[in-house]
Amino acid sequence: MQETRIAFTLNGQPRLLPAGTSPTRTLLDWLREEARLTGTKEGCAEGDCGACTVVLEEGSRRRPINACLATLGQMHGLCIRTVEGLNAGRPHPVAEALAAADGTQCGFCTPGIVMAAWAWTREGGDPHEALAGNLCRCTGYRPILAAMSAMRDDGATAPPAAPHQSSRFTAAGQVFYLPASLAEAVALKRAHPEAWLLAGGTDLGLRFSEGREVPGCVIALSRVAELRGIARDAAGLRIGAAEPFETLLAACRTDPDFAPLAPYLARLGSRQIRAMGSLGGNLGTASPIGDALPILLALDAEVETSARRLPVAELLIDYRRTALGPDEIIAAIRLPRPAPGALLAAEKLSRRYDQDISAVSMVACLDFAEGVVARARIAFGGMAATARRARRVEAALTGRPLTREAARTAAALLSEEFTPLTDWRGSASWRLAAAGGLIERLWLRHAHPELPAEVMEVSA
Amino acid sequence: MNAPLRIAGSALRHDSALRHCTGEARFLDDMPEPSGTLHAALITAPVAHGLLVALDPAPALAMPGVVAVLSAADIPGQNDIAPIGRGEVLFVEREIQHYGQAVGLVVAETRDTALRAAAAVRLEVEELPPVLSLDEAREWLVGPFTMRQGDADAALARAALTAQGGFEVGGQEHFYLEGQIALAIPGEGGEMLIHSSTQHPTEGQHIVARVLGLDYTQVQVQCRRMGGAFGGKESNASWVAAAAALAARATGRPVKLRLPRKTDMAATGKRHPFRYRWRAGFTPEGRITALIAELIADGGHSLDMSGGVVMRAITHALNCYAVADLRVTCGAKRTHHVSNTAFRGFGGPQGALLMEDVLAHVARATGRDIETVRALNFAGGPNPSQTPYGQELEGELIRRVHAEALADSGWARRRAEIAAFNATHPTLRRGLGCFVAAFGISFGIPHLNQAGALVHVYTDGSVRLAHGGTEMGQGLFIKVAQVVAEVFQIPIEKIGLAATHTGEVPNTSPTAASTGSDLNGWAAFQAAQAIRERMAGVAASLFGCRPEEVRFEDGLVLGPSGNQRLTFGELAKTCWMRRVSLSATGFYATPDLEWDMQAVRGRPFFYFSYGAAVAEVVIDTLTGEHRVLSAHLVQDCGRSLNPAIDRGQIEGAFIQGMGWLTTEELWWDSRGRLRTLGPSTYKIPGSRDVPPVFAARILEATPNRANTIFRSKAVGEPPLLLAAAVWNALKDAAGVSRLDAPVSPERLLDACQRAHAKR
């Protein structure tokens, strides 16, 4: 594999980094310390505050990302814009609009908000969704939202990107691979069993930005062609393991069968996180609170690895452990369609609606026949060491009409199959009670589709 | 002072607004570093309570690029960073008092190396059992003090009805987006220049001098702007500056110390959590006649500013209500938490929650509408208007903000809609809440109510303005610049804004207690007025008129006859030619303040700011989730110095207060380690949490009765209290009187279940 230096386009100008630059140095540190572009700020270094937001320009698309979680190696071949590149010479209209609306107070979060808003003028959608990854402690957001309503797309486009070629970067004690094909990736993993497999890096990135770790070997999977893309057919979706969540969200929004998953996926991280994070990464880290996992379990999704196909449930062994072999890489996830007429519901309980890790999450798919529940598949996250199905609850619901009483009776069984933890996101007893509440909410969605089922559906 | 204003009173944008948006505005970490700058990282305690047996720096010193490892033994002056009392250490000597407490410092060539080396330092610690709750806490850090009026016991005994209650409210992390940071640059002869993100440069100067054993004049502290502060960059910024200065002294090189977010959240103080117990007597109509209450704050491990927080809590415990016979006790206890500190409101918000709990219980016990009960108990009108400590409230303004907030919200219509919704929806419940605040303005320590300013006019007519106040995003710099531009009648662009610097304006008070524009505005006015008078004298001699006939208008200086005119710059140049000084200092001290903390009597506040809010919420009785649907706010700003800036303060403070009472929870594990360290676990409000209907406005046509600068009022803290309307609305929706805060889904679901069990 070609040894090369890291190169990318920064604010429209090509940048070739010196040989020996650590490929796991964060983009944020490099921007601030080497490039002396200090408009991009560090607020948290954990991808939650958005002060470090920069934008990846991909043709006409604009993907905001957290520079604190992005490594230089991952940036190879990409086109990055920072706040300085937006305001070269004179303030960009987005910056003007925010200033004119009194959308800044201390101003520390502001460059990140400008970049998130600039991306939004192209990408569109709910302004709250676009701002979910940007915290402001001063303004109370009202003037920022008002400013956004006056912003327009500037029409600017990025130069076309060159096709990706497999690349290798080295620095003192470090090698970083950016393979282009699955065969290469598998061969690398076999050759380097100690390597960190980096998908989007929204989880592992914390080990660079906060942990200051310097791994000897990294295999970054985001450019492996076979791991990208989402294909749609009558059976369901085939989701490339390294395809960012944002693409999956868009696919669900435009497919009526999967549309109920969209509001839930829109709460997974922020746009910045969804631009980098992927389903394969979520599965690979096997976090007990990975928000995507209950979806996969409830719909009996299958994982395609470089070697085989297996149900998702068989991949997740324990807390942060998977059944992947030493030379096996997750390639894609096959998500089957729910049956016609099924009730598909995805629920998440967290302290804050947006950009929060779930305390409890639930995805349920109920099939109905002749007025009774013919099949119930209900998966919970946050209730055990791994995401898993609530088999007793499913059995209790099956074969009878979905009444409020039936839901409550089934919910009472949760305490027999889950022993959740008490932590800062909630106590064990609340987790059990609220998970039961989510089962009762299934009845509400089924019996009263005309009513708001949860607080966000209530209009002011 | 009631003349029409041209520049003061205008809705000018923040002086740095556009530079914030372009990324050009420099925060401390954005400044080019002096060559040879080293970077420091804190070594922090891994336990909440214990003995530091040994600190082994060898693993850190073995790392390439590490220059020094410093601890208590390396301090040349005093190991004491106490802002008010004495005996609060910079670095642990023997006993660890809280998780995350600073133990020492690693200094290295890069920040990356310093952080990794700090983690490598080996600490040998003997863990001891910590005191983690107010139930276990025995020792008073400050107080308890008692505010008395009449005979509370007798009044309670003869009351027709009585109730009692108790509740708790949690602390709050400031979560300024820019973390704590200081850059210390050693100079000649032991001198030290500190760039510090601080609300209190003078305290930073004093603490650095104390730690290094220097005279104050050898230490200068500068701050252009902070990326948020909210009270968190008073005493905490001072010790961060001292740590950086110690490293600069030890190495002889510039040293920057910037705390990573997690370290910052573990090592720096927060808003004081409070616990309340009370008994009240009242009439069948709901008029409260007797109150006995106890408020206890968790001060954390040391005093810090807990005395001031207790003072403000006790003086705000009755808020805008009048109770004839009462006894309210308040103090702060010592625990093994981080030492709690100033946070926007400074105990006032905690104090003001007391009466909300009482009113909710009284309304429930009497079966009367809570807003009727609220109005019945307002100070002023038919009730006494004097606070129990002896200061007058304006009953008319209390009633006016209340009535206007209710009217803005469409209270009665909303009530009917909510009743209809709640009668039909199987699981969701809506609720409505109101809150009215009277917030006292002035530092509780009378001598802090002073400020200085330094104004220079240059010979082209441009002006440089320096004052003791610091800019943390609140718009102080633009407001004070407006005052100076008003005096000279020149365009605001002609006023150059100086970074706050202990060398330009000395012996300053912190920018805190909402007093920034009140104090510094007057001081700058005095300085500018002194120069204007001198300039008018020169103009008068040129025009051949009396000085009082000289007018300053639109950048011009005019004499009584039509052809007598100079530009402001021409006059400045003429003054210089005639050897007239174009530089002046200004000074202001708030008049007529006195306070006896032991007796809880006096006149601690120059005036009060009034505000009211109505909030509507919807809650989910299945899960405990909630959403704020609307908020209507009316805030008294006197004759606002800048309505755009003031509106920003109102909105921002409300959302911050809402976070305190709802999503923001500090969570310690059983060993007293704070586990909500970072935005992934500590949840401040996001944009979607802003109520979809969010209408904040300034009370119209209400010049301050007190002689403040242009009759304006302070606005930094008071609107934070208005978020209690959300808390009240949540109680209404859940159907409970008691609801501990922050109202997590867990507490709300528990409340729903309590309410359900009663029915």
C-alpha cells in the first residue's frame, strides 16, 4: 500500500502535511496549533458541544463534523472548510445574519454555530436538528434560530474530489492505513491484530481527544468502497457498515416502511456525529447504549461480515464484546422491512431530547392479524449489559388484542427479564418503570393514532 | 438624568458580535503564544476524602518534554487561595477534601505531553470516608443566620390553618463554553503578567501575589473577554491563574494552563445545592401569617464565597411576599464536594424557591387558585412593603409584572385549554405555572459596591475606555461605551474598548452581582464628564461664551451662535495645543448601603429588579418526560441602557435557569466522585428545549426610582429566577405540591405516581 503524506483541501487551498505528522492527531489540535486557525474552538473535546464544528464539502453536500473527534488521517483527500475560510476578506452573509440578530453573547460557541448554520443552508431540514450538536450557554438560542430563518444558501460548490486510493501514513511509532477495498482491509486486520479499527471515530475519537492515546496501528474503514452505500429493495435495506448515519436517516425518511425510525435516528448524536458515525461502528464497539442496536434486534437484522452472515443478536456477546473473528470485518447490515400493517415504534428516553445518550431506548415491531398481536418483537437498550429483546414481554403481548391492560400486564414482566443499572442517567427502578411506560405507549400509538403519543408531538 | 438619550438606550449590537461570527474575536487560547511558552496540566485527587501519602513524579519526569512537576512544597509564598477567609489551599498538602482537587501541576513543552504526564504521576492515597450529603454534614462553614420579624411561634400557634413542607434543589455546573485558562508571563525582577479568563482581575492579582509572595504591584492581570463565566470565573479563575504563575515562576518561562473540560468540571465549584424545611400558618383565604423556615446550603469543602450566597438566599427567601411573623434560618455546611461558589443569582434563586413551595401547599390546603393566593401575599398594597430586614419593596411594580405576564400568556384561556386536554388525553398532562421575583441589586458586602474607570480622549477625537468591569458576553463593554458616547455625543465607533487590566484601573470589584453596568457605567460617566467639562471650557474660550452654553451634538461641539462649530476631534486637538488634560479617572460608590449580617438587618440593596413569568409544560405520566411549550416573560430593566443586550440577558438567563431546574443534574457515585463530567453526561439546554412560544419583553416606561446611570436597572441575574415558573408548571401538571429539582424524568415520574396514589 502506497505510503504517502496526508493531504487535504483546507478552505479551498491544497495542504500537504509534513512527513511524520501523527495521523491520529486531532484535526482540531492541528487547526489551532499548526495552522493557527483559531476560529475553531475547543469546548469539550468529546464531540458534544460543537464549538469545533467545521464542514466537509463533498460536491454540493456539506457535512458538519466535530474537529475534536476527527483525526488527520481520516481527513486525507477531503475538503474541509473552517470559519476563516467562510469569512475570507469579508464577513459571510451567514455571519452577518447571526450578528445582526444578536445571536452572539460571549461568542465562544459562535464559529461552530456559524459553520453548522452554513451547512444547514445547503442541507436544510429542521433548524433544531441542525443545531442539536451546538451548545450555547448564553443566548438561550432564540436569536440564533431567528437569524437562521434569514439565512440563504450561497450556492458555493466544492471542487470535485479525486477517487480514493489506498493510503498509508507513518509517524514515529505509528502507522495508519486508509484502505480502499474490503480485501485490503481484511488483510490488514489479519496482519495487524492489535490495530484499532476506526469507522467514523465518534467513539474511538474520544481516546485521542480526551485520552491522548497514541495507538501504534490504526485501520480506518471509512473509504472502503464495499462498506459504503445503502441499497433498497423489497426485502429491506442493505446498509454499508461504514455509511454514515446521516445517510441511513435520509433513507428512512424517504421510505414509508422505515419512516417511524426517522425521528429516533434523528436523535442519535447530532448532525456532526451522524456525518461520521456509522452502523458498523456502533456494532463494532458493542456499547450497551448504542442507540441503533435495538432497531436491528427488533427487526431481526442480519450482519454481513467479510466472511459470513449472522443475526445481529449473535454478534453482540457482552458489554463491548462481539463475536467477530480476528480477520473478520463487518461489511453491511441487512434490515428487513416490517410486515405490512405492522406497528413500528422507536422510543428513546434521555435527559435532553437531542444529542443525549439514551437512558432507555426501545424499538418495537408488532404484527397484527385479526385484531390481535400476531408477532411482537421488542428490543431495549440501556436495560442490560447489551441491547436485547424482551422475550417475556413479547410473549405476553402475542395472541391478544393490544389493550391498555394487556400492555400493562406485559410491562410488569420487564422486572423478570431485566436488571438495569443505577447511574447518572437514571436509577434501576425508574428505568424499569419508564420502560414499562414505553410499552404502554405502544397501546396509545395503536389505539389512538389521532392523539399525540409523547410530549414532543404536542403543539404549543 | 431624564433627558432624552441618543446613544445610551439604543439597541446596539454587542461590540464584538461580527468578530465573534467571523472567528476573528480572540479568546485567551487564541492569542499567539510568546516564544518558549510551556504548558501545564493539573494533577488531581482521585478520591473525595483521604490523605495524600505520596506523590511520585518520576513517571512524568521520565517522559520527553516534561520540564517540571510542582506540588505544595514548591509554593514560594502561601499555599492559600481563599477569596474571603483564609486557609483554602491551591494544592493539597495532606488531606484531600474533594474529588478532583488540585494536587499539583505538570509543566511540559506541549499541552499534549503535559496532559499525558499528569495522568502518569503516581499518587499514593489513603481513602477516608467522605461526607457527601447534608444529612451527614455536621459542621457549619458559615452561619446559620436568622432573619426574624414578630413572633413566628405565636403566630403559627394561632393560625387558622397550618402546613409544613420540605424539598431539595440541586447544584449547577456553569458550563461556560470556554474552560478555565490562564497564561502567566514572567517579567523582570519577579514581576508577573497574567492573561486570565476572569471576572475578577484584582482578586487574581491578589491570589497570585499571595501564592508567589509578591507585592500586588508586581503582578498585573489582564482580560479582554471570557467565553462565558456566570460566576464560575471569580475565585476559580484566581487559583487557575495562581497555578499558571507558580509554574512560570518555577521555570522562568511563560506558562499556559488550560483545563480540559472534565478536569474543569471536577476541580471547580458550582451553584450551591439547598435543602429546605418549613412550617407556615395562614388564613382560610390563603394569606400567610406565620413562617418558620430553615435553608441549608451545601457549601462543599471550603468557605469560598458561601457567606455571600447565604446572605443572598436569606434576603431573598421571602422574595416579593410579605409575612408578618417569621423566623428564617440559613447557613452553609461543609461536605466533601468541590467548594461551591458564585453562580448567576448567587443564592437568590435558591432563596426565592422557598415561598413557591409554601404557596403551592397553601393553595392546595385552601382549595384556592394559586395565582389568587400569590397576589394575596404580595408585599405592598394592603400588605406591608418592607422586607423583614428592613428595606422597601415596590408593591406596585410587583403587581404590574405579575398582571402583565398573566395577560401576555393568556392565562385564563390557557387554563381552560389545559383542563380540556387533561380531561381527555390518556397519558399526557399539561400544566401552567407563574413566578414573580424581586431581586436585590448590589453586592451583599457593601464595600464591594465601588468602581473605577479611565477615559482618554486622543487628539483626533477617538476615545479609549477602560474600566474595572470584565466582558463575559453580557454586553458590559458596549453598554459602558454607550454611556461615554452619550456624554461626548460622538459615534459609538469612536470609542476604543480596552481589555480590563489591573494596571489601568486598580482595586476593582468582581464583575458580578449584576452590578457591572450600574457601577462601571457611573464611573465611566464621571471620567467622561470630567473631560467634557474641561473641553467645554476650552470651547467656551474659543467661542467667547460660557462653558454651559457649549453643546456637544453628533460629533460636533457647538457654541450659542450658528457659525461656532468644531468637530469633536478638532476641539480635542485644540485642548492638547492648550495643554489641557484629555485623560481622567472616574469613580463611583453606591450610596447609602449598610448591612449587619449577624442581625440580618440593614439596607443591603440599592434597589430591586422585578420580573414575572408564565410557563406552560406538558408531561408524560408514563415516563416522566416533559417539554416546556411556552414562556412569557416580563422583566423590569428600568430605563434600559440597551434593549437588545437586555433582552439577550433575559432570554439567556431564563433558559439557563430552566436547565438548573430540569435537565442539569450533578451526579456523584457512592464514593463521592462526580460522574457527570462533560456535556455527554451533564445536559444543559439545547435549542429544541427553548419553548416554541418564547416571548420575553422589557417592562415599558419604568425608569429606576434609584439614581442609577440613566435610570437603568441591572439585568444579569434577575431573569434567571423566572425559570421557577417552569418548576411551578411541572408541579401543576403532575398534580403535586412538592417536587425536588432538578426535575429529572425520574423525579417527575415519581411525582406522577405520588399524585396518582392520592387520587
